[in-house]
Amino acid sequence: MAELRLGPLLRHADGTSATVWVESSRPCTAEVRCADGSSSTSRTFQIAGHHYALIPVTGLPPGTETAYEVLLDGVRAWPPPHSPFPPSTIRTPLPDDTVRVAFGSCRWAAPPEGEPDPVGPDALDTLAARIAADPAAERPDVLLLLGDQIYADEVSEPTRRWLSARRDLAEPPGEQVADYEEYTHLYYESWLDPQVRWLLSTVPSCMIFDDHDLIDDWNTSAAWLADMRATSWWRERLLGGLMSYWVHQHLGNLTPAELAGDPLYAAVRATPDGTDALRAFAARADADPAAVRWSYRRDFGRVRLLMVDTRAARVLAEGSRSMLDPGEADWLREQALEAPGSYDHLLIGTSLPWLLPHLVHDAEGWNAALCRGDKGPRWARFGEKVRRAGDLEHWAAFPESFEALAALIAEVGSGPDAPATVCVLSGDVHHAYIAEPTWPGGAGGARGGARGGPDARVLQLTCSPVHNSIPLSIRAGFRFGWSAVARRLGRCFAGHGGIPRPSIDWRKTGGPWFGNQLMTLVLRGRAATLRLEQAKPASSGAAPRLVTVRESVLTES
């Protein structure tokens, strides 16, 4: 008899349809059966001995909430017997509904229940507990997970023991995952957490990778990639990582219509074993990153989300470094500018922040100039060492890409058809903050800009971690990084590198905040509010809870 190994994950949900992802223990027919008696089925497909299904659920009434169960070969597999959680449900919004978007990044798997948590309560566990306690209360309409959903290079002690029973950890890559099977173990560890498992079964989610989903510093530079490709273990590590990401995260990001037209999805379902087809796809993505697009668009009423791949889509050659390859950059521009006036809010999801503290921004631009060879080969070698040691690889480390994004946001945010807000949503840096740019001289994008009309409010919203460590060095470094002294120091770096001032300026308008946390945007019409909540331990044995740290109105109707 087939058993449910992982899931269900409610991934896509719109006014009439949804997709539900599951992994089963053997080949079977997976079924989503709704409380009204309707059902949808899909046959599992096989990858590397694992069996998955993504079940499209159609014909849902708009503006309703429908409880569902999962059956495998006709036998109920979800919810489990004696579940302490309410039924999993699918909510179908109406076009003019309020849209609540919760987001964050960087999540270590929580320890088993009852064991001490060295980094404090998990924000996702705490969100799940709050929703379960009052299912009728406000909840996110979508959860954006902005990278580092798993940590392939920083495994837990139980996973280390599991790895050591499987292979010799004295051989590279040592205490890091090595192949597809080991990646699947990380997803089990993270998504079988009871609270998170239920949360992901009832709140739709959108995901994008960052470096730790494969390895720290993934695609930092051409020199880094050459070093990795020279090892005996990197190719299998990379292929396993891309394959597991496609199965566990990317597939669920697609709409039912996109799934129906996806040739790889059709190929893996058309054969008894789709491993070779998926492996060939991953190899093509490695050989020619521009041949594969991990970025995607989702629309929630009049809210447009563009989730942008800032890892695999990079151009790494020092003479032409870019955060996005030309095709990816064109895609982003086309999606942002399509049908102006048809959306009220544009969300650009990028795991790496666009706007950083000025010291960090200038240091990354300086480092890029050194690595490019502007100061000669000795400085270039020094710059590469600093780049890897300091993780200097954000948008600021790709100056032309930084400016291109600024120009695109200015164009989108100006004129009579401009949205009310353009928000860049990011994680990565293990703290939260709000930064707001200005365009000197009243250029497009600034309020009351030269083009006239209702200009958007542009914000960098950064929220990290969901559940991770926050060393004292990070706290001190980022507090200092936003200071006036740090800004002057940053200009010294920029001067040495011959780096011109950016075309925009920006200031921090909130934070930095440190803790396990989530941000939530509440969008209705042209109004927008932002809430930051942190997971706080409770005293006297009570359950942890989410505490509001900041709530502010971004725009009014």
C-alpha cells in the first residue's frame, strides 16, 4: 500500500484552481478529494527511486474555502489519524480581495519537538500554531520563501550521522550533501516538521533558491566556478541540487497552464522513470544557464509578483559580469512593463537585497573593480579572496545590473499608469530592514517626478532569517553599516576603486531588526501596509508566539 512520504504542499491557488504536491512511497494514483465530494487525480512520476505527483484541482468556486483530503490509490493518507491540526483547506480569492503576502528566508530545520532550540522559535512553526488556533482569523494568502529553504552545506547533527552511515565523511564533500538522495533527506528533515507540514498544506507558497540550497557562495564568480568544476564531487552535487530543486520547489511555482505546456514535466510523466530526462535538463542548465529559466511570474488579483533568479542566471566572466543574463533581464523588463495600469502593486522577489547599507554597497562595488583587474593582477587576486570571504555578491557587486534594476523600477514607477508601490522583497542577510530610494533631480520614480502623474512608492523590504543563527558580528556589522561614519568609509572604498556614485540614493527607514521573523504586506486596492513579526519564546512553558515589532502604512487608497 502506498504511503505519504512528504506533503501535501498547497502550491498554486487562484480564483478557481490550485495545485497540490505530494511524495508517495511507491507508484500510485494521488487524489485530492474536496469536502463537497469533487476530486482530482494525478499519476505519480518517478525520479531517482522517489515517486511524486502534482495534482491540479480545478472547478473550485471563487471566494470560498474548501477542506480537502489526500488519497493514494483510494486510501486516505492525509490528514493523518488523530491530527491535532484543523483540516487543510484551499482558499480561492475574488479578484478584488485583500492580498496578504508573508515572506522571509533562511530557515534551518527546527529540532524535534521537545528538544531545545539553540536559535530560538521558528517563525514558520509559530505562524502555523497561530493559524491552527484560530483558522477563521487572518492568514497569509501566499507565503514567499526567498531562498535557503534547505542548507546543503550546514547540516544538522542527525543528518551528519545519517550521512556517515551512508558514506565516508573523510572523502569530499565531507559533511555536506553529495547527491540527489541526500538532498531529499534535507527536505524530509525540514518539511516533515509537523507545524510546517500542516502550514504548507493550507497556505499557498512560492519559492526561489539561494546559495545554501546548493552550496555557500554558489556562482560567486567565474574563478569560484572553475575551482568547483575542478573537484571530483561538484558535478554530482550540482546536478542533484538542481534536480531536487526542480522537483520540490520549482514545479509548484508554475500555474496549471504553465505545467500543461512544460515539455520537461510532460517528459518525466510520460516514462516509467523520468530520472534521465531530468538529469539531462540539469546538465543543460549547468552547461548553458541561459537555456533554463527559473524565474517566474504570479498574479494575485491586481498584485503582480516577479520572482527573479539571482543565482543560476548570472553572467560570471569578469569583463561582462551581470546578475541576470540578457534573456533573463529582457524577461524581467517585459513582465514588469506588460499591460501598464493593470496592477496596483509590483513585487520583485530576489533572494539578495538590491539596496544594502552604503558601506556594504560601496565595498562590493570596490571589490568588483579589483576583481575586474582595474588595479592590476595582484589586486585582482586579493579581491577574489575578499569576495569569497566576505560574501560580496549582491546586486552592488554587479554595478551595471544594479543600475539597470534602478532604471527599470524608475520606468515602471512613473507616469499615470504607475502602480501604487514597487517593493523589492529580499532575504539572505539575517536581519530585517526597510530602505527607500530617491532619484536625485526628480528623475522618474521619485514622488512628483519629471514625468508627472501618480508615482509609485519604491521600497526595499528585507526579512531574514525565518529560523537561523544571528551572530553578534552580524548584529554589530549591520548596525554600523547604516551609520554616517560607515557611509564615509564606504566612499573611501569607492574612491580607491574609482567607482562613481550610484544614480540613486537611499536611506534606511526601518530597522535593523534581528530575530526569527516574517514580514507581511497587506494590499487592498492601492493601499498597502507592512507588518514585521518576530517569534518570541514564552515564559512558564507557554507556546512561542509572533509579536508585532513594526506596523506601518506604506500607501493609502
